[in-house]
Amino acid sequence: MSAPVSRPATLPWWAWHARLRVWWLARMASTDSLTLTQRRVYILPTRAGLLLAATLAVLLIAAINYQLNLGFLLTFLLAGCAAAGMAVCYGNLRGLTLKIAPPQPVFAGHLAVLEVCLINARRAPRLTIGVARYPAAGLSQKQDRWAWTDVPGQGESTVRMSWLPPRRGHWTVPPLTAETRYPLGTFRVWTVWQPAARVLVYPMPETPCPPLPRGEPVAGSGAANNTRASGEFDGVRAYQRGDPIKLLVWKKYARAGELISRDTQTRQRRELWLDFSRAGALEREQRLSRLTAWVLAADAQGLDYGLRLPGRQIAPDSGPAHRLRCLEILAEC
């Protein structure tokens, strides 16, 4: 007997819908500012609109069957209102400008806040406009949260929404959609927009944070100092009368109400290096989380610290710019 011929499996309709959506989004240009022209605005009747159309059809048949002039009047009056509502609904979105602000970096597991500015160039206001994430394949539009706003004439309005990036690294903002059903709710006018903005996601800091590693002695320096059990590097000391203001650790004073000064002589004898190879026998992501926690701890104490990663190294320094540079490299590692 001959073996049965295997037929290729037929994809369900939702799989074809997902493929079509991916193909459509791939053809869409990415931009941080978009003015909605007639080529970017789509319109379809809602369920209420389809129900209204069915009702008008029944009214028209009844008016023809019974020769009711008032029936004709009512049918065409409602049809005219629906047509006028369609034109108003379409014009409520067409011509609007959407602009997204650069998202702020976040740590993994935290929500990224997206701010979208809606700019109205015409004199008439635009009412009841919603902005949300364009639903991914298999996600219903009702499962996403909408941000609704009214845009004044020749003015602008800002809406905020949140998005959870999947993991650390650089991530492009997901596609967004804007829609309106004003004034009657019988038609849905919408657009789809792919912003070019990207979100930088830092590794999640390890909690609780282990103590900072021991500093490496500088060549020609004296004996090495140890790391305190509290996690503070031995580059600080109690405040002494006459210490310059620039040596005070203000973050420590804000937390504990105790004046602490940086010990510049101690800092010259040791260098604090946050080394990937010395972050413990952990997985790669866990080591990056520990290094992130160490960067934040060293910055909170006002210490000079360097960062060593496979193939990359940042010389010891301090300050907000140095912290952001270290966190960015950890996110891209």
C-alpha cells in the first residue's frame, strides 16, 4: 500500500490576520511626528452604525409597502443625519498632528511612560479623541487602555500611556493608534502610527544589594582599606570642623541627618572597580543586575568608580553623567 499523501496544514483565519498585520506595519514609515492626511485615516461603521443601517432598511421597506410619506421622511431624515455624522467624524481626526516626546530610560520590569502631543491647527476644537497602543496579534482592542482627550482649536493636548518593555536594551516604541467616534458613534475613524522613538531599558538592580567590592590599590599607594559591612566604601569619614563644603556627602545627610565628608587621601590610595568577572558565580543577567545595583550604590555615596565588562572598560569617575554612561553600557551589554 502506498503511504497517504500528507496535506499542508491550513492556517486559521487569525494566523493570516496576524501575518497581514505584520506585513502592513513593516511597510509603514517610522516617524516621531505625523500629520493625518486622507491616506492615513480609515473609516468603518460600528456595530451601532450597522444596526442603524438595518433599521433604516426596515423603515424604507415599510414606507414603500404602506405608502407612508411620513415613513419616507423619517427614513431619509435619519439617513441624512448618519451621513452628516460620518463627515463630521472623519473631519474630527483628519488634519490632526501627532507628536511623541522622547521616552525617559527605565529599569527592566518598570513601565515606560509615553507622552503623545495632539496638535490642532484649525480653529474648531476636536472632541473625544482616544490614543492607545495598537493591539498586537491575539490581543483585543478592549484589553488595552485608552487615553481620551479634547484638543482645543489652534491648540494642543497631551495624553500619557504606559508600556512594559520586555527586557533590557534599546526598544522601539510599539505602534500606536488614534480613533474617534464623535458625534453619533455610528462610525469609527482611526489611524495607525509607528513612532521612531526608542526606549532605553537598564537592567533591574539586584535587591537586596550586596556590599561594594574591595577597591584595588593604586600602584605606589600604601596598605589597602576594606569595605565596610554596611556596604559603604572606605572613602568617607566623619565630618571635621573646617572641611570644605564640596567634600560633604549630602545624600548621606538627607537620609541619616549625619554630616559625612569624603576622605580624599583614602580615595587616592584605592580605586573602586565594578568588575563583571568579580560579580559572583551567577548567570549573565544576574551579574548585570548586581553591577547595576553597585553603580547606584557607589553613585549614592559619591565615590569614584570604574566599570569593567567583557571587551569594554570605563575609567573611574563620578557624577550623574558617569552613572548614566555606565547604566547605558550595562543595558547594551
